[in-house]
Amino acid sequence: MKEKIKKYFSENYKTIEKEIIDLTCEMVREKTINVISEKLPEFPFLKFRGEEYRVGNIVKRELDKWGIPYEEHSRMEGRPNIIGKVGTNKSGKRLLMAAHMDIVPAGDGWDTDPYDPVIKDGYIYGRGVLDDKGPLASIMVAAKILKNVIGDEGLSGEFQMAALSDEEAEDPDGIDYGVKYLVDENLLDATFSIIPDIGENMKRIDIAEKGRAVFKITAIGKQAHGSTPERGINAIYKMAHLIEKIENLKFKYEVSPTLGEPTLNLGEIHGGAAPNIVPGDCYIYIDIRSVPGMTKEYILETFNNLTKEVDGEFKVELLSWNEPHEISPDNDLVRSIQENGKEVLGFVPEPFGMGGGTFAKTLNLAGITSVGWGPGDDEAYHVANEYVEIKQLVDFALMTCLISIDLLR
Ligand SMILES: [Zn+2]
């Protein structure tokens, strides 16, 4: 069966390439920008965050055309999650390939219109061509080819092609419309999953991701008139002392073979109201990427102890937390990517761990063996003149078919 697929790709390369390009460009023209609610007014053409239905309609139109059945799950109208299915599900093995339909805003510095994709010298340029609409087009076309060339009966397991919402922005209200919604509602039943959302030009497989904790720490002072600072307590001074401690903070941890060391970033500071007011409060936000062994209780206690070393009143709040995860590189999913990579791509993709997070974390924590792996340059994410190499998108579609056959036969 793998030979049949390879033959189909070599005989129909130009058609497949055109189909992937056309789908990618059509989806890029839809401005499915996802930002937190507070920033929504900066995009007056958006009625709500993401508006992923614009891309979802394209996905459904194609699946209908190709005779591929799909499920649609939405926490709210207009923000769909679509899962197309090819195969028979006799073996009980299911491979989910999930890409997201939302994008980050274009930002400044583009040489061309970010929403009017340009094709030049084997590359496509535009917002979302890599993250994640190009890879989405690849897995859609792979689903179609599996259906047409192998047929449902040719797979004893099930290939699931998903187009999801709400990856790019985490609203402070904590309500998720994408993968976390699907996991919470028990709507996913995959055995394995591949998330094409890391770049690395298919050369590396993300098998581990650090945990993430976001803290807010507030220094509580006392307001007074700026001309009589002795009557108040300046929260900014208090915070300044604490920040010195934070800069020199050393966590206790064991270096992880795949994830390395934890990181800490003090990313935001706010405080004060006017030059003639003694600031009554000052607060900071800290982003920590943790390695296995660091519990949230430990990190919380570390910050609480730190505030006790500084004279002043502080409040420490943990705003969000997720665990690090790590899967063994010795499993069928990783092996299949490596073996097919060696043959089709001419290299063996290597497992690694990373500090950023993808859908793979949520899925692994929900018990689905998942990796991040896909086409494109990691440096092309979230920047002006985002690009993706067309050949990689076609190779990715071929790899998707071959891996599916391996895992679902
Ligand atoms: Zn992405």
C-alpha cells in the first residue's frame, strides 16, 4: 500500500502541489485572527475572536466534495472544531493529525499584503502559510489521497484530520474553544497524534515540553500625596527590592535529559498612577517553564519565601499552571516518523524537548501519545513575511499518508 501511495505522488506531483497551494492561499485570505478579548477592538472587522468558521467552511466544503465524513464540535457558534475521518476503525487504532485555523495578527514590517499570499521561488508568503494553514492544507490533501488511493477498507484503523480553533491566544477568562474544550468534553478518541506546529523543517520531533506557570505578584503600599512621600508606602520601591531577589533566584531541580533546565522570565511590570501620587500598588507577571520534578506547590512556596526576605507586604498569585510532559522516543509513532523520514526525506528526524507548548501537551496529558512534528522553518513563526517551502508541504502530505498506513494497518 505504501508503494501505491508513493507511485501516486510521483505520478501526480504537480496536481497535488497545486491543490495544496490553492487551499493554503484560500485559507490565508480569511483573516482568522485570534487575540485576547481586550485586544479585539484593534481589529474592527472581527465580530469575535478567531472567526475560525471562515476557514472551517473551506475545510467542510472540501471534505464534502471528497466524500469524507466529519464531526463538528463547537463551544460557541463560529468557532468550530472539525474532525474528518478516513478508515474503518476495526483495529481500534486512531491517528489524529490536528492543525489550527486561527492565526496571530500580521504585525508590521511586511513586504507584501499578509492576507494576499505570494508564491515566489518555491515558497508561499503570507500570515498563516506556516502557522498553521499550510500544514492544514497538507493533511487535508493527505486525507483525500488516503480515501481515493487506499480507500476506507484499506485501513484497519482510522485516520483523523482535524482543523481546530483557538490555539494562538489564551483569554484571561480561561475559556478554551479548541483542544482543551475537546478534551474536557471527552470528544477525542485518538491513540496517537501528530501536531504540525513546531517548524524544525521536519528534522526534529517534539517529544517533551516544559511545564508553564504564570504568576502575578503584587506589592501593596499606601497612597499619599507626592509632596509628602513620608506619609505613604511606595509600592514601586518595595517591588524593586523583590525584583532584585527574583533576578538572583535559583530553583532547585534536576536537569532533564530532554528538557534541560527551567527558565524564568519577568515579563511585565505595572504600578503607580501619576508623578504626584505615592504608588499604592505595583505588580509583575512572571512566566516560568518548568522541568519534571518541580511541583506548583514548590514554586509557589519559593516565591512566598522570597517575599518574606523583603520588608513589605506582597500578594503572590498563581494564574495558570500546566505540567511538563515527556514521552519515550521508543514508540511506534516516533519510529514510523523516523523510518519514513529516512526513506522519503533523506534524513532521520531526531527527538527533542522544548520550552514552548503545543496542542501535543494537552493531548499527552489527556492520555493520547502525541508529538509535535511538521514542515517549515521555526524562525518563520509569528514574524513579518512568514513563509513556507512548498516542497515541504507536499512531502508532509506524503509522510502523513505513509505514517497512517504504518500505524493503522
Ligand atoms: Zn501554531
